[in-house]
Amino acid sequence: MRKTADSFWEFLDVPLRAPARWLLVALIVPLLASFVFPLWRISMKAPQYPQGLTMDIYSYKLVGGHGGRDVNEINGLNHYIGMHTITRDELRDLDWIPFGLAAMALLALRAALLGNVRAMIDLSMIAAYISIVAFGRFVCMLWDFGHNLDPKAPVTIEPFMPVVIGSKQVANFMTHSMPQLGSLLLGVFTAGVWGITLWYLWRGRRESAALVATH
């Protein structure tokens, strides 16, 4: 059993093969493309807004529909129930995301050029950490927006949890919240990195077991 463990840990220092290196380079493309597309979209519909109001959240900016006017409309409506004004400053907890994505791109490039199995494990954990923390901070901000309402607002409603994924009725508005192409591209990168890592770990465990069986 000791030989199995030793051979497996030695496998972690094995350099990546060429196909894995090229796949890593290819995965950097969707990661960088996630900067260009929105990560999340929040939209609202009501009888007085038949065309709906939309707000796209990018990794570095906030964009409203109808030429940017929808953000002001949404903030005007939120004012009546005492919700915080939605601005990029209010979403400052997400300001680290562009730096996290850039860091992952650099680490993936480094792993493609110089990496081994151990470097892939590190990259996989970082990718999972950034994805989970970014989503967790987004959920926390939604909770804060829906629960920390101004008691002096013109319209008083019970604190609520805004919809994270899917649809939810709030007063006379049907609100929708869904991930967008930017999140999908980020998911492609994360899934690809984890796929490479798990394949190498499976291969290493199989080869270490075969090595023991021959002795």
C-alpha cells in the first residue's frame, strides 16, 4: 500500500502532455471572452411596462436595457419600496472578479507552458473557489437588497429574498434572474480545467495500482 501511495504522489509531478497543454490554451479563450458578455441578467415585467425592464451585470460594469435607461427606471421603482439604489458602487463586492479572471488566465497559460499535474490541481481549486465565491457574494448582495429596506419608504412591504435563478412575483412585477453567456463561458473554462485534472488523477491512480500489481 505504501508503494501505491508513493507512486501516486510522484505522478503529481509528471509534466502535462501536449494535448492537455493545447486544451488549456483553448480554454483561455472562453475565459477571456467572459469579459465581453454579461454574467447575469435581471429583468422585470408589469402591466405598465409591457416591454419589460432589463439590467445586465458584467464582470466590470452594469448595463440597462433600452439604451441604459432601464437601470434608472428600476431604481425609481425600487425607491418606492425602500430598496438601495443599484449602481456599480453598490456592487463593489464584485470588483475583484475581473482581477480573478485575469489571474486564472495567466495561471492557465503558465500551466500550459510549464505545468504538471500538481499545477492542474492548484488551477482547478482556484477556478472553483472564484466561481463559488463570486456566486455566493452575488446571492448575499441580493439578500441585502431585499432585506435592508428603508422603513420610511412610500410603500411598505415585507423584506424578501429577490429571485436568484428563475422567476418570482414581487408586488405587481414578475421578476426574472438568469445567468448569461459570460457565466456559461466561465463555466466552460472551469469544467474543462476540472476535466483535465480529474482525468490525470484517474490515470495516475490507475498506473500506480498497475505498478504495484506487477511487483
